[in-house]
Amino acid sequence: MSKLEDIERAVAALSPEEMARFRDWFEAFDARLWDEQIARDARAGKLDTLAEKALEDHKAGRSTPL
């Protein structure tokens, strides 16, 4: 049995209260991983082209206020 199958089986056995706690934990965990990936991509310059395009669009009046 794989780790994923073990996790799936364990999650399926959670009580509603445990599932709510797990869902909250996993949402925060996933958000942290996403933030870390964005930070790595920014440091590596992977977002530079997107930022430049956004600034050009804004200067050309192709953006809207938030």
C-alpha cells in the first residue's frame, strides 16, 4: 500500500470534528507551500515578464482600480 493510500484511508476515517481540523490545517499548509513557491519564482526572476507586462498595461490605461 502506498503512502497516499494510507493517507486516504486515514482521512476517510476521521470524525467530522477531526475532518474540520484537518481541513483547516491542510488549507494553511497548502497556502504556505504556494507562498513559498511564489517567493522562489520571484527570486529566480520567473515573474519579471509578467510584472513588466502588468506595468505596461497599467501605464497604457488598461487596468482598473481595485
